[in-house]
Amino acid sequence: MKINDIVNQYIGLRNAIASKKKEFDQFKKDNEEVMRALEMQILEVSKSTGVDSFKTEFGTAFRTTKTYAKLFDADARIKYALESGDFGLFTSHVNKLHTIELLNEGVDPSSLGVDYESEEVIQFRKN
């Protein structure tokens, strides 16, 4: 197969995926509010009746509790960790951009316990 044909096929497939994704995203957006309203209806019935689970021939709806934790004061978290020795509120995520900055400054990320890899790939752009 010629390079021209490969690029054309790749761009065509990528565009088809993007089109389907856009169509799906719109479908999802159009229906999420309706689904949320349906959830709220069942939640109200669950609360008023004390029933936590509704098994039907189509599926089961059940009440559960979702929890969330968000950082709003980084200094307070750091202070707590340093004073208590409890670093459990920190994750092991590595900041890639900062890793590249350190590399550019001559710091070997492996000396910090960070594995950095780069690979060459082919990317496609439509003219």
C-alpha cells in the first residue's frame, strides 16, 4: 500500500470515529438530565418508603451513598502530614511536565524514583 493510501485511510477512520463520538456525546448530553430526573424519582420513593432496593424484570435500582474528597487547602494538608507523619492524603501520581523540566535541568528522574520514557510515533494531520 502506498503512503498516500495509508494516510488517507487513517484520516478517514479517525474522522469517522470523531463523527461517531460527537454523535454519542450529543446523545449522552440529551439524555443525562432525563436519567438524573428518573434517579431522583426512585430516590424519593426509596427515602419515603425506606426500601433500599427495587428489583424489576428490567434490572435492579438500589440506593447507595457516593463519597467525594477534594483538596481545597494544600498548605493545611502539608502541615498535617509533616506534623503527624501521616502522608496518606498524598497519591503516587507523577507530574510528567515537572519530570521533563527536571530532565532539562540535568536531574535524573530515576534518582527520585521516577521512571520516564519517551517513544517516537507517527501522527496524522489532515491538510
